[in-house]
Amino acid sequence: DGRDYPILCKPKDDLRKDSRLMEFNALVNRCLYQDAESRRRNLHIQTYAVVPLSENCGLIGWVENTVAVRTVLTKFYREKGRYTSPNEVKRIWSPIQANPQSPMELKRSIYRKLRKMHEPPVLHEWFLRTFSEPS
């Protein structure tokens, strides 16, 4: 159609599952469209183009007006005073990175420490604020 479309080139990532998920979402959208109430409410899943070029790279169609999950989580954890920077997470995880043969108990204790830093879960709060009226 001669228009420009922004895309994301994703190296070092296998997008075949992503592509299949978009096909599944298209099927769900067809089912939603067949239901009169769903059609009236304009219920659908936003899909985007996914083109796997090989087992470890591909292209993804850019979706305008989206917010990354990381951005959402960071905002809510900062509000709760529970934010941990990626550099801090790397520092905490570094003993495992340095020695992949680390004992399982050390791996568990570091995982538990990281998990505890991100409690309580906050993603549901974003949904409640963003979609206060579900209908």
C-alpha cells in the first residue's frame, strides 16, 4: 500500500512461538466477533505482525500507544518503595552468573531474596486503575 510501517528487528530471539500466538489470537478474535454481545462491546485482542526470519531472529510490527510491562511494574514498585534497579538485580545474581555450578541451595536463597524484593505483586493494580469500569 506504499505506507511506512515501524518494525522491531529482534536478534537472538526465536519468534516462532510469538507468531503462533498471534495466529491463535486471530482465531479468538473471530470467535469474539461471532458473538453479538462481544461484537457490541468491541471485545478483541490486539494483534501485530510477527515474521520469524530464522530460529534466532525476526521482525515484529510496532504497536502504537503501548506501555511495556516493565514500565508499569517499575512505576508501582517505586510508589511502594520496593523498586530494585536492574544493576542491583545483576549484583545480587552475580554469584550465580560467576559460577553456574553453584549449589542449588545458594540459587534458591538468591531467588527467594529477589522474589521478596518484588512483593506484593502489583500488576493487578495497573488493571484496576486503567480499567476501573470493566464494561
